[in-house]
Amino acid sequence: MKVILMAAALFAVPVLHAQTQWQLATGYGVNTFHTRNLVQFANDVDQATQGGLRIAVHPNNTLVKLAEIPKAVESGKVQAGEAIMTSFVGEVPIAGADAVPFVVRTYADARRMWQLQRPLIDAHFKAIGLKALYAVAWPPQGLFSIAPVRSKSDFQGTRMRTYNPTTVRIAELLGTQPVDVPMVGVHRALSANRLDSMITSALTGVENEVWGKIKYYYDINAWFPKNIVFVNQKAFDALTPAMQQALVTAAADAEKRGWAMSQAAAEASVTELQHNGIQVERVPPDFDADLKRLGERFSREWVNSVGYEATKIFIPYYFER
């Protein structure tokens, strides 16, 4: 009987032990919560498949540069990758919903936005040979300022750091002068009195130690950019059904865990800003209402630029709460 049981056990898992090795490229550092989540995801897949599918995570641009990761996975150069969602807007315009400001104001809002966006992303990714596994938001974008901000009028005659078309448009609508400054140049720009405000996450503020000239941080939650983890569809299809299911299950766990990690990082970063002398405040109700109106304006402009498909996100987002 023991011999029969041992033989049955050996023949029960032969497919799981036919080892497949994947390479996963990400541009983010080993200590970011996104990368730590990726490593846990890879470990979960390894355990669930009993070593049948092993995913080697290559952080910090060591395998493929961040901007090149989507194309590298599409072409099959690497089997999997992580990139910020908006990097796909050239091929998948609907991915740009992540960059529409002053619409998503809480983590709950951001998760609901992703639920509406996910079916569209899945369809477009399939068309370009990709499969989305999971997405996790970065901490929300807040407002840093050297002086108190109580209304839109406080931006008149000031200069705001900008780094993409969205932030330039925000600066213009707020009546402040846009100043293009990469994050690595923020300290120098502040020291030279070239900047009065900027929009970025509390986490980025901590990582770049912006305290000094910056005195105020406002939790305006301007938008929640997301990173998305994805695989080459042909590589996924080549897996056994058991491996595919293990991968999908581990991805669902990673998404849930990643959002919790993001929220914890956001809260810890705000505390660190306070610890270093930055005053953390909420904007006054009237100014908050102005920001919401800007969000409605941005969303209308984005829907007009993307077309009908964008309404599949914003109509239910606004009207089916």
C-alpha cells in the first residue's frame, strides 16, 4: 500500500516540476514597496507551483530601462514587467485615466476607478499581446508650498514645479507660472528661489527631503498614479493550467497586499514630513470645491480627447456610486 501511495504522489505533480523560468523587469529600486511586493509575489508563485514557475525580479533598471519595459514584454524579450500605467497611453489611451487630476480623492475612489478601468485595460492589452496581472496605486499626489494656500488667488504671481503636460495645465488653470524642474533638481530650484509650490506625493517629498524652504503640505490627493504588472500573453498561454491559476491567484493577493502597503507608506510619509517641520493641513472647503471643479473640467477634456470608450469609466464613476 505504501508503494502504491508513493507512486501516486510522484505521478500527481509531474507538470508542476517541469520548471519554467521567467524574467520580470522593473525600473524601481529594491526598497520601494512596489518592488518588495513584487518579490513576495514571485515567492508566492514559486511556492504555489512547487518550483514549477520561478520569476526572477530585476529591479532598478538592471534588466531593461523603465521606459522600454512595455515594448520588451510585448516583443517577448522578457516574459514580465512592471511600469507606470500612463506609460501605455500611446497604444492604450484609456490608460491615461490615471493622470486625470482632482477626480479620484481617496484610496476607495482609486480602487473603484481601477475596477472600472480594468476590463478596458484587459481588452487592449490582449490586442497588443499582453496580459495584465495586477495594479497598485502610488500614494496620492499632494501640494507642497513655501507659503500657506487658502484659495486659487494665492497662486497668482507664484511659480509651480511642473514635469508633464498635466502639471503644466494645472499650473495654468491655477494662475501660477509653470517651471519645468526634474525631481533631482528640486533642492537647487528651491534654494535659488525658483519655486513656490509643487504637486507630488508625500512619499516622494520624504525620499527627496524637501523640508527646508517647503513649509506646508496639503492632502489634496490630486491623483493616484498606478503601477501595473503584466506578462507576455504567449508566455502565459504556454504555462500549464495549474501554473496559470497559481499566477492569477498570487497576482490577486499581490494587488490586495500592494494597496495596503501603499496606504501605509502614504500615512508614514505624512508623519515623517511633520516630524521634519512641515505643517500638514487640509485645504479650506472653498478651495477644495475649486479643485473638484477643475477635476470635472479635466475629465471632460480627457473624455473628449480619448472618445466614447472613456465614458465607460467616468459615467459610472460619477453617477453609479
